[in-house]
Amino acid sequence: MKLNSIKKIGRSDFVNMGPIKLRQPIPTQDIELVDPFVLLHHYGPYPISEFNNPFDLGPHPHRGFEPITFLIQGEQLHRDSLGNESVVNAGDVQWTTAGRGIVHAEGPTKAFIKKGGELEGIQLWLNLPSEKKMMPANYQHVKNDDFLVVSSENSKVNIQVIAGELNGTNGRIGTQTSVNAYIIDIEEGGEFNLPVPKDHQSIVYLLNGEVTINDTESLALNNKQMVWFNQDGDGFSLEGKSKSKLLFLSGTPINEPISSYGPYVMNTQTEIMEAMRDYQSGKMGFLTV
Ligand code: MN
């Protein structure tokens, strides 16, 4: 395998979002965008209890992209204007295609708040090409146990295929564009050569632990957590220096102008104004508090 060279190493510093402090590897001053991925948030682990529950997002709209949640720890309640209401457990993935508009709300379940525990997740904003920005909204919820896993020979590396494909194994999520998304668990000493399609941009993000990429670059929490690869090889190599968890994402770049404001990702400023107006007039649906 010819290794993809490293384009940039990303930090994952904390930013403040209202009362919530979370890590934001995309965008940063250094990495504005990894087309088609416009935003990556890593929240938690937060200790949630009846006395501490900042991560409760009330009803809010989206248009023009796909907001995706990978829940790592905890339990959330999802509700949306399509009429979906579901409990999302650790390891589950919620893949929302906002398209022309959806209103959703999510936060820890009442039972989880009462019981208390750690909440941790990834929120990803995957852009849609202009011809799909106004498609009807859609919601996919796939449970942890329903994803297929690709393992290394010694089973020290286990890769859950969320979307796209890995070595002939397909993800359970249906995608609008060519995208691969995997959750990777590595034991200490585990090794894997991960293939990346030539026409995909790709990143690997460290959630916890410590790994070596391409035998040269070490990723560790609170230091360097993300690698953005050039499209000049067939993939990259991973080695666990301790028990680690990572998110891998790759996708075909959309290569269109982006105009984004608040919860909308469109191509032009005019489309942003239309989105605001359409939400106000109820065209994205309703959800009671
Ligand atoms: Mn949202």
C-alpha cells in the first residue's frame, strides 16, 4: 500500500457553545474545512446528573446538509418534525438528512439524568451538493449492534462500518454522496492498513488513547488528535500504542461555494435568507418543546 502523506495535523481545542464546552477540530484557524465535512464537534465525556445537565438542545432547524451524531457514551432522546421519537444508546448513529428543512431536539433521557453517567458523542456536519440541498428531509437511526465489523487477524483492531464500504463490508447507513465513516477500536499493539478511495478527502480523529499513523506521527488526547491526509496514496497505517478509539471519515469533495449561517449550510447568502424566512413561516415543520 502506498501511504497517503499527511496534509495537516489538527488540534482539538475546547470552544464554548452557550453553556457547553466542547472540542472543535473542524473548523479551526488552521483547518477551515475538509470538504465535504464542514464541522466536527466532540462533546464530553461530561458527567450528567440531575444537578448538571447542560447538554439539552431544544427544538432547532437545519437546512442544506446532513447533521450526524455518533453517540459514544450515555443515552439521548431524539425528536424531530418528521414525527420520529427514539432513544439513542451508546454506539448508535443518527444520520439526519436535513435537506430542505427539519426541526429536531435532543438531550439525555430523563432516566439517564436520574441515574447519572457519562455523556460523550461526535456531531458531524456533512455538506450536501447544491442539487440535494432542497431534497425532502430524512432520518436514519442505526443501533450499535446492527453495524458490521471488520477485524484484523488477531482481533486487536475492530472497525465498525457505519457508512460506505471497507474491504467488501458495507455500512448500514444510506448516503447521499460517496462517504465512508468508521468507528475504530484498537488494542495496544493492534495494527491495520486502512484503504482510502483515491477520490476521497480523508481524516482520522482520535477520541481517546494513543496511536501512531504511518509509523511516524503520534496522536494523543490534548495534543494532536486529527490527521488530514493528502490524496496521493491508497490509504494509511494505524498502530495502537494503548487502547484507543478513533473516528475515520472520507468523502468526495463537493467543490462548491459555501454560505453558512447558524444552523444552515447553503451555497449563497440569498439562500441563507430564504432558509431563515422559511423556518420562521413554518416550512421546515414544527416540534413542541
Ligand atoms: Mn441539530
